[in-house]
Amino acid sequence: MGKTWSIKAFGESQFDNLAQVDLERNPALRRIFDGDLSARRICADLELFLGQKITPGKSLFFIDEIQAAPSAITALRYFYEELPDLHVVAADSLLEFALKQAFFPVGRIQFLTLHPLCFAEYGV
């Protein structure tokens, strides 16, 4: 159990739907973040790929392993500006390396650090 499990469990219990993409496991998804970084366009392309709607206020959009696509890190700014009611969570394993390659959206992202937990902390 780790960050991905925790975010998925949170999304499934607190939102109408969870739209999850893993940019490391599915390299084809990285192209969606190339070029035009319009949040609406990215969501529309992801809806087609995932076969589900991404609805602001009702969906949790989870970008796992975001470090695999530095342009996805930059796109977070446009999600914040264009779709402020869409809840977006991004997780990574190596963010400090990816930030050297991306234009970082200062003032648009809140960092939370998840440290290892034991089974008792998970409530298992």
C-alpha cells in the first residue's frame, strides 16, 4: 500500500468518479500533454482515451507518475486557471528530477508529502 493506493481509495470514496492515468506505465498518454496545454482539450482527449467523463466538482483527476511527462507538470497551471473546480492530484516517484525539465507553475500547486505508514495507520 502506498501513495497510489491511498489516492485511489480517497478518489473512489469521496468523488463520483476517479479518472486515473499513469504516465509511466502508458507512454502513449504522454502525447496528450504535448503541444497545446489547454486543460479543456487535455480533458476531452483523456475522456476519449479513458472512456469516461471528467466532470469538475464531481471527478478526481489523478495523474500518477507525472515525472514521466514534464509537460504534464506545466499543464497543472492551466488546470488551476481554466478548470478551478476540477480536483487534480499528481503523484510521482522522482519529482525533483522532473522539475529540472519542466516550467513549474509557481503558486498553483500545493505539495503534500506522504511518508511511509504502518498497517495500524492505514486502519487495516
